[in-house]
Amino acid sequence: MKNQLLSMKEKAENALKNAKNLQDLEDIRVGLLGKKGELTAILRGMGGLSAEERPIIGQLANEVRSFIEEKIEAQKSVLLAAERSEKLKAETLDVTMGGRTPIIGKTHPLTTVLDEVKNIFVGMGFSIAEGPEVEYDYYNFEALNIPKDHPARDTQDTFYINDNVVLRSQTSSVQIRVMEEQKPPIRVIAPGRVYRSDAVDATHSPVFHQIEGLVVDKGITMGDLKGTLETFMKTLYGNDAVLRFRPHHFPFTEPSAEVDVSCFVCGGKGCRVCKGEGFIELLGAGMVHPKVLERCGIDTSVYSGFAFGLGLERIVMRRMNIDDMRHLYENDLRFLNQF
Ligand code: DAH
């Protein structure tokens, strides 16, 4: 029995060394010290021992039991510590590690300048109007005094959905929609996308943006138009900006003008940017044609109005010194990040 106990002790030591986890430990404990374990089985033979042997074997058995129990406890703390450090390693968070900088977007140059333009006009008491980009021929042409056979349609050739529906070629269509819905006094700007069947080059795109302006009230004159545009341009380009009105023709205004601003590079002396002119063409404008007002049910013996339309791309390009319009649409971050 003594040998049995000693070999059990040795066996326990080896088994415990190989125990890889807490479950292994428990299995070993049950197998050796449990009710149906090896020790119990050995001790069952105690009955056959002599009175002298019995206490000696009993003491040995107790020693073996506490030896094994201690070993199990010791191994348990080793395994627990290992498990803990394993877990810590897996959950490591290096607070000193540099973070990933999120890419923060910014507004597109077109949006930046449009916001600026809107702010200037809102500051003058204008509100913002909107109209559809897919528009009836009536609003885009007919109501603006441009009937089907009018030559002005040539320069504004656009994309036809059918005979009566087009992709609008100008934001002037919004003038009509506003006048149909609102009674004077009217003071709106209408920014938006417009379309023309133009080939793409440095200064043309089949899709671009315009900002329309419309004011209708009692006693509105060309002087109001000049004052409004001058305030706008000086706010945008600085107090030195000088406006120049040139007579022009638009079917929906009478009289009509094209408006130039003194070159912001040379101040009017003439340079490469203004092609020696000293001025840069900026927009079309005029007094709203009485036929246009009347078609919208506005009494021209009481009311008059002015309108203007400017190209957003042109302002942005001049503003930010961009020499090719295509840059504005290509979404190349190397370009966009410069602004
Ligand atoms: N719609 C014109 C164009 O695209 C620009 C324009 C001219 C708008 C005169 C106006 C205006 O409101 O009065 O060429």
C-alpha cells in the first residue's frame, strides 16, 4: 500500500505538470482524490492491515492527499495567472499609439462662392427661389418671349425630353414660376443647374450653374438695377470694383444690358486676364419686358421690374484663379484641396 500511495503521488506530480487548463486540474483532482478516485480505492485495502501498519499508512495517505491538494492549488494559480496575462495581451490598448486622422471634407468652390452670393442678396432682402431642372418649354422659352422660331433658341440649344419638356437652359424660367405664384413686391434670387448642348472645353460645359435675380414692385427703375448690382459686386470684389453697362438684347428684358466689372487683376488698365479690355463680362440684365409681366398677370401700369442672370462658374473661376472649368467637375482632390 505504501508503494501504491507513493506511485500515486509521483503520477499526480507528472499529471499536474501537464495540466493545460483549469478543467484538466479538476479532472485530475476528481480522478485521484474524488469519492470514486484512486485514493479512496487504495484506502479500501486498509482493513487488511495490521494495527501497527494502519496509522503509518493512514498518515502517509494524509500526507499524499495534502501534497496533491497543495500541488493542485499551486498549479491553479499558475494557470490563472497565465490565463489573465493572455487575456490582457489580447485586450491591449496602446494609448500612446497615434490615431488615424479622419478625412474632413470641405465645401466645393462652387458651393463656397454660391453661399457667399446668397448671403449678399439675402442681406439685401432677397429670398431664395427654386424651380425644376426638367422644365416645360413654356417656362424656359415661350413665356420669356422666345417663341419656337426665335433665333435666341439657337444659342440656348438644350436637351429635349419631348417637344414640350426640356432640361432648362437658363434659370430665367424660375422668374415666370415665381411671378405666377407670388404677388409683387417680389425680390428673389434663383440659383441652380442649367443645361446646354455644348461640347466640353475650358470654358464650356453641358451642365453649369446660373443665379437669376428678379425684383418686381411699384416704381422699379434701371437705377434700382444698377444700385443692386453695384452693391453686390462691391461686396464680392471690393469697393474699387467699377461696373460697366453695355446695351444688349435679351428677348425677356427691355431695355437689356450686359454688365462688366473692372478687371480685379489690373484694376482696369488691361492685362492678360481681361485680355487687355480692363473689364470682364459678368452677367446679363435688364428691365423685365412688359409682355413677360402681363403674361404672368402683373399689371404693368402699376408695377415694373428688373432681372439679371449670372454664371456661377465664371465668378468662381475669376475669384479663385481657375483657368479651366473642367477642374470644377472632375472631383480631383488634389485640385479641390487647394481651396
Ligand atoms: N438667361 C440669360 C442667359 O442665360 C441671362 C439673363 C439675361 C438673365 C438677362 C436675365 C436677364 O434675367 O434679365 O443668357
